[in-house]
Amino acid sequence: MKSFFDKNYQSPLWFMKKGDNKSEDNQSRRRFLKSAAGATAIAVYPVMPLSAKQQEKALVQLNKLRKTDPWLTLEATLMHLLPESEASTEASPSAKSINALAYLYQVMTVQPTEEEEKEFIIKGVGWLNGFAQSQQGKPFVQLSIKQKEVTLRGISNSSAGSNWLSTLLAYIFEAMLAPPAYGGNPDGIGWQWLEHQGGFPLPKIGQRYFELPLRGKAKNQIAIRAIEPVKSNTRLANTPLIKRTNKA
């Protein structure tokens, strides 16, 4: 596949799963976003929160890469999809203020994102620049706002281009709505704009999404009572029964 307009392109399984409201992964993420930032129509996979050290390390690495592709073009695309508000209008979050690129970088490098999806996002940068060069004579980052709009609308007329833009938009919404512990939405800026109170308690170290199974397992172990075999001459001999204790 050499461009967004390849006639043989078909939406891949990982993308179709995002639109499947019945899929287990999709339901998991929908519950997460609903509890964190209210009902939403985003259909994507479960996110993994990051420790402060992981977030800092990812940002340091990203700052070294953001002036080169694919991150240079991805940032320009994200900023066009959610631009900074004009001074004359009410201030609203932008892709920059919600750390959309940093969130996407963590999705691509830290979180358990499918390899095919990551490959699609990266190849899309080349296809976008190829289309921009053929139509405008410049790479995407060098286009004017109007030219960028025309270019993105152009690729949206293809199935692959539409899927690529939808994928980036989904991660923009995640960066805006997820609790700050997950890498985006710094200081709850997205919630403030929506006048929404995030769910409480907010996840902290030891209470975040990927740490919950360990906590649940510990509680289950505490809850298990001692089991002893019952000695008798009946057919129930040696059948395990729960040992009961009298309460004081």
C-alpha cells in the first residue's frame, strides 16, 4: 500500500474492533472513560496509566524527536484537528494544552497498542506528506492553515484516510478526558473546559487501572477461609467443607 487511495485497502480488524460496541476491549475502555469523564462515544482499547517516572522519560525522548518525522507531522495534524482558540473567543483546550502528542507517543511506545495500528499511524504520515506534496507542492507542516484543511479533507474522502484521521481524533479525545495519571489532560484541563467533575477517587499509584487486578487478588486471598476434609463413614467422607468459626 503506497497511499491513502489504494483501491485494495480494507479496514483492518483492529480498527473495526474500535467500532464494535459489543467487543470486550471496547466495553472496558468505554466504562473507564465514562467513570473518569462522563459518557462518551469513543470506541477504542483499554489504556494503561503511567508512573511519573515513565511519563518524564517519555517526554524527554519525545522532545528529542518532535522536530523530525513522524512526530513533526503528527503534531501538526493533531494541532490542526484541535487548534488553539482565537483570542476573541472563549479559551478552550488545544491538542498542545492537553498533551495530545505526548499521549500519542506513550500509546505508541509504552502502552500495549497493536503493532498493526502503530504501523498504520506511522505510514499515514508518509502518505499524508506524499498527498500534500502532489497537491500543494510542500510537505504538510509547511502548508498554510487553509491548505492543511483542504489536504485533510482530501484524504478523508478515502477509506484509509478517514480511518487514519478517526484514529488520531480518538486519541485526542482520550488525552482530553482521561485522568492525568494516564499521561494527558494535565491538571484536568479538559474536565475544566467541559465543566465536569472527574470521578473520585482519582487513580493514584497503587490504584491505577493496571494495578487493580493485583489488589483484587490480595483481597480474595484474605477472604478465603480454611478448608478441611470431614471424616465420616458416609458417602460424603473426605468431602471438603468450609470450616466455620464462631463470632465473639
